[in-house]
Amino acid sequence: MDGVRGMESPAPAQETSFNSSLREDFPLSEEALLCLRTLAARYVWWKTPEEAMLYPDRVAAQVMNLGALEDAAQLAEATGEEYLRGVLRRAEAGQLNARSWHYWHYRLGLAEYGRIPVPPMPMRKTA
């Protein structure tokens, strides 16, 4: 305890080896994990890169939503478009704004103007 009740330091993040076991359904290369870790330091500023990398899809979604064009291109190059398609399919409500949601669906071939519409954005489920 740090001396102030309720202000305990968070438990240290588990050490990750950045191996492909982070995404068992779509393993990422060491290069992709290193790229995500580097981008996590910039785009998930409220967590350490190690903490952010416990959820690599969230790091990718944050870059897809807020990233500079160069960073988004670096992400796509390192992870591949199929991984980014999966990030969109698994996206949670609020992870991407409408502009980014539409852009990435067109950019990754998941939508086509006049033929394949962009699906609705994820919504929070209420009871």
C-alpha cells in the first residue's frame, strides 16, 4: 500500500514474451508484435507497453482509430490485412469512431461502394 487508502499501486503487469500465443486464433509474427508494442507506447499512453500488449487487438484498434497515416501503414505492413480485418470483426463499442470504421472497411475490402455496405458499428448491449 502506498499509504493512502484506495491508492495502492497496481499489480505489475505479467511479463510477456511477445510470442504468437497472444492471439491463438491468428498468431502474430515477432515483427508484428514488436510493431504493436512500439505503437502501444504512443497510442495507449495511459498504460505501459507491456500492459497494453496483453490486448493486442485493442492496441491495433487504437492505431486504426487515432493513428497517423504512417503509423497505420506500418501497422498494416507488419500485421497484415487479414489480422486487421479480424480486429474490425472483433471490435467493441467505442473502439473506433464512425469515420475510422468506414475507412477501414473500405480500405480492407470489407465494403464496396454501391455493392457491399459497411456494417453497423458495434453497440453496447444494455439489459
